[in-house]
Amino acid sequence: MGDLPRIDRPGKAAIRIRTQPGWEDHHVQGQPVLPAVEAMQILAGRIQAARPALDVGDMSAARFPKFLAVDPDRESLDVDCRIVERSDGGLQAALTRSVTTGSAGIRRSITHAEMTVGSAGKPPSPLPLDLAAAIEGICDTIAPEVIYRELVPFGPGFRSICRPLVVSPDGALARVQAPSPASALPGPLGSGFPLDGAFHAACVWGQRHARRVAFPVAIGRRIIFSPTRGDESYTARVVPKAITPGHLTVDIWILDHTGNVCEAALGVEMRDVSRGTWRPPGWIVEKAPESALGLWAADCQGLVLIERAHMAAFAASALSALEAARMANMGLRRRQGYVGGRLALKRLWRKLAGDDHQRPSAAIETGVADDPRPYLSGIDGKAPAHCSLAHDERFCVAVAHSKAVGIDVEPISDRARRSGHLFMQACEQGCVQQTDMDAGPAALRVWSIKEAASKAFGMVLNEAWERIAVVSIGEAASCFKKDGGPAMTARHLSVAGHLLTLVTEPVSNRI
């Protein structure tokens, strides 16, 4: 923080900012610069001194147009703070410096940071917990040491991401904290390290999914609901909002271990401030294997896949009372799959409702009291959607369809072949031997079809072993019959070492 003498009215004042230990680790191309979170902390302190009645924890129109260089060998940094009173009663504050340019020695003022307090209006609804606790899609994980060595090359004093970062096209999920023992509440905005770590997560996401090195240059609105502490860790959820040729925009939500929202930074604008000279390393922008999930499920009303290992600690807080009661007697491993499945179903409901991000998580029921099967309530008076849910040790997958539907996910292994005598009929064992596929993947498809069909047609699994007969096996599609009736199609997709199988009724009789 800076030396902040009290001022009695808006205006301009010279201030001296004390250089803090660790600032030398926040550098751009070797030059230490004042962190944006520290600039906001200083401005909040100035506004608080000028107008104590204003809530400095609700700020808007923050901009960081020019880096402010810091000399770590000097004890302090001299800048000007300009405070302007707005017509709506708010205050706008800016950190500026006067510089001399050109041979004529012309003096001009450069703004390094600015923000407004008291003009933002009603606070937004918090991000629902099911959206905060997990990200959709197949995820990449990146270790903190890799992030700070190759992607966001800050020194130890600003390495705020403390666990492997999880990213997918849906955004990022990070665990953030002060990298070393820090003051619990260093200023009016709480600790800046969690938000700074969230900026790093957004920067990594931009390199992976937008192919650019982008840093925050503006924040539409930042709200402190409960100041973060320097001696605690938090979950940071980065939600992409827009990608344009000039910038990318994200929302950031920071939550504690119980799922309480501590802070939101909305409309965070990130740009390439290097004018194209910085490039992400090749390994982070390599094109990911094409996921055919969208095309594969094109005739479905929606499909959601999440990774059960990458859920925040507070994920179970998203459950309704009925869902929580069902989970109460489950063991730890089963609980994880159950919670992951509920999150997938809730997100699926939101997709069917037109990306509704307003309804609280607990208000979306994914089951009914007298039926163990997954359930999605109707939207706008319509009948409930047909849905199905599956999970294995990695993925939870939920699907909705206008007709009865069943989904299954299995790790690709030889296990089904070894136990085929338990669930395959003689004709199916013949199909496994006759197909061009290896016996292991072929047997797995037979098992997976019976799993998916049991859900689509309301059978228990051992009943499906008898009533469902697979008559041909293919890499992407297989044929089966129910009770000796017409042939129907089951579709398959291999994803990251796992097999997905989809069965719907009615289905085409062509492979």
C-alpha cells in the first residue's frame, strides 16, 4: 500500500507508494510493474479516505492503460492521485504520472490505473454453484510450475495458482492463494492475490483456447462480497464471455471452500499488450483432437460431459434437499459420481432453458422422490424432457432427447471380453469373433449397448442381457434387437480413452 494521508475533498494529490516485498516478481519482460490488484487497492484507499460513506468494495470502469514501472531497489514510488466527483455522487480515482516527451520538453500526464466507486447500481446475481463448481468438456490440466515457467513467467512472490489448473473450452477452474505468508487483510479490498491468480488462469485459458497472450486491461465491474484473506485459499472460476480479434472478455468468480462468493470481476477485458510480439508456446496451442461430441449427439436436445476429478470442494452445496438426502448414505467414491452426475444434469437443464444462469442450483431438481432415475423438469409448461445419465471413473455424461434415450460411458479396456460369458448371448459372442475389430473393443460395445438400452427402455441390467441382442458390431455404430423385434442402431464414440454409447427410440435401422 501507499502512504495515504487523509484528503477532505476530491482533487489531485501527490502520493508516495511504498515498494512492497515481492513486487520485483511481478514483471513484464524483466521490468517490474505495479500489479493491477495493487493499483486498485491504492485507489480504494484514497477513495475511502475522501468519502468514507462510499462502499469501495463495489467498483466499476476500472482501466489499466499503461504499465507503471517499479524500481525494487527504491523504497518508494512517487505518483499523483486524481479524484473527480461524478454527477451521480460517485468518485472516479486515477493514478497518474507526469512525463516529459520530445525535444521541446513537453510535459504530459499518463494514466496508469483508474476506477469509479459509487456508480455501479444493483449487484448482479451470483454465478450458480453448479456452474462454479465444475467446467464442461474434456479438460487439460497444467501444473503451477509449468504455468509460471512457460506461460505466465512471474517470480515466486506472485505465483498465486497453487494447484494444477483445469481448462476446457468452457473456461478455467483454479485454486489460488497468497504464494507466501501474507497479511490476512492488507487493505480495504482484502488480499489481491486470489484475483491476481485468477488473472493468470484467464491468461492461460487465452493461450490455450484463443491462441494469444492476453493480460487484463479493464474490468467492467468488481464487487467484494467478503474480502479475501492472505492466509486462505480460494476457488477461482473463469467464465469466457467473448473472443474478438482485438480482445477476449471473461467473468471471474472467487469462492471460498464452502461455495460462498467472495468476489466477482465481471467484464474483464484482456488484450495482447505486446503488439503481437508475445506468442504462446507451441505445446499449449497445439490443436486438440477434434471432439465429435457435438455432431455425434446432433439429434439430441443437449449433451453435457464433465470430469468428476475436477470438481470444486463445495460441489455438493449445489444439491437440492432431495438430492442431498439421497447422497447422505453413500460412500465417498459413490458420492463423487453422484454429485458429478447432478452437476451435469443441472447444466443440461440450463441448456434446455436457453442458457438460464439465474435459477439457483438447488432449485433445479434432477430426481423425484419415488423414482431413482434421473429427471429434468419441464420448461415453460412443457413436459419433462427424456434424459439419461452415465458415469465411469473419469466422466459424467448427461443427455436429453425428445424420445426415450440411454447413454453409457466406459473406460476402454479388455475387461468386457474377459467377462463376456456373463452377459453375452451365443449369437453375440459370434458377432465379436466375426467383426473386423479386436475382440476387446467389440465385447465392450456389446456391454455398453446393453447398459444404454436398459436405461432407454426401462430395464434392469440383467434383464437387458437377455432381452437385448446385438446382431452386428461396428466402430461408430452397431445394430441390436429388443425382444427379437426390428433392428435398431446404437452409436459409439471414442473419447480420451473412453467409449460412449447412445441409444434412442425410435432409431434408424441403418448402420
